[in-house]
Amino acid sequence: MTFCHIKKRCEKYNIYVMDKLKRLYNYLKKNNKKKVLFLTTSNRWSGDKELPKSSIIAEELMKKLGGDRCQIINVAKLKIFTCEGNVSTKRGNTCGLKDAKLNDKEKNPTGHIRCWASLNNKSDEMYKVANAIFDADIVIFFGSIRWGKMNAIYTSLIERLTWLENRHTTLGESNLLKDKEVGVVAVGHNWNGEESVKLEKEVLSFFGFKTPNQLSFNWQFLKNANDESKKGYVEEFGEFLKDFNFVETLQESIIRFREWIKKP
């Protein structure tokens, strides 16, 4: 990619993504009586201090909104077991039955958590996400686009929360999410980001959430799915910070890079 191409890309996307970010921020700021939950799902190696790009957006929004009504949970750091597939057993759909209730007043104070994987795995931490969702008015998922879809941690979490959807669609009980709003913020390199966000909004609407457009958007570095150059991947992070005008974050990253380069 030449400098000319980068400049044209910046001119086009800088305005677009800043508008999307401002729209999201203004919506959250306007609804200042509502509790906000950010669920970040992108990950790095545990020894890497780098913050994923989608998590940077969440952190920057948190700085502006304040921690008094806004909470961030890094889902990648939680121990969440995979879904057991009880929605499609030979016995039929057994997901979220009353028999699956997590009988632990500390982990399940509302009594609403009914997931077999939570019941069968004592160290499972899905309850932390579920209780935070129950307490929030607005929930926003942040993640990465990997192979044209939301990353594995996000997908695994959504599967584990299926009992919330199953409760009102299949079991005919109340919709615990009917008064809650949800959004998806995704970051990707070169393929299918907008389509993935659109799909996840539809999925979350099936869950029973309200999905206002102001709460979701995608940032993607390139539009060419076949552009896999090493140079492009290196340039992506800097362009991401410039596009969102995360000046302080950019300066901090430069300082950390300089310190790292000095190490023997």
C-alpha cells in the first residue's frame, strides 16, 4: 500500500469512524441515568501488555463517561466453559430448564441463571457476565473480526448465554432482556466486518435485547480481502489510533515502543 493509498483511506474513514464513535458516545452521554456495561472479548497472550484495538475503544469511552455508571469486564480473562449443546439433544431442547438453576446465592442472587455448564463446572465464571448484564441498562460487546466473523471468545460467550434467549422463545417464560439495549463494536483488518456486526445485532435481537443503531459500528483497515501484506498489518495499528484521534493512546504506545527498543 502506497502513502497515497493510505492518505485516501484516512480521508474517507477518519470522518466515518469518528462520526460513529461520536454517535455512540453522545447516545451514552445523553442516557446518563442508565448503567452501562462494556464486555471486551478480544485477547492477547497473558504476558503481552498490548491492549487489543477494540478494548482501546472501550477504555477510551470509559475515560470520558466515568466509572460511576460504566463497568468494563474483560471476558477474555474469565474462565468460561464452552456450551454443552443442550439446545439440541435427543431429548429435545433442554437449555435453561428450571432444573439447570445455579443453586448458589452468591453467584446467582436473582435466581435467574439456569445454565447446565454453570451447574456442571464449579469453577465456571459465566455468572459474572450474567449478573452484570442483569444490573445494566445498556450492554456493548467489543471484539475482533477474525476470519470474517466475531472472535472465538465472543462467540463462545453468546452460546453460553443462550438460556436467556431460550427462556422466552422456547420455554414461554418472561424475557429478562426486554428493557435492555445492546450494541456491538468490532475491529477488523480487511474482510466482512460490517456484515458480521449486522448479523450479531440480529442474533442479539433474538435474545430479546433492543438494538438501536447508535450503539454499533465496525472499523476495518482495508476493503480488500486479498490484501494480506506484512506492511499492511504493521500500518494498521497506527492508522486505527489516528482514525479515532486517540492521541494520548498513540503517544503512550510510542513511548512504550521506544522503551522496548532500548532493551538489550
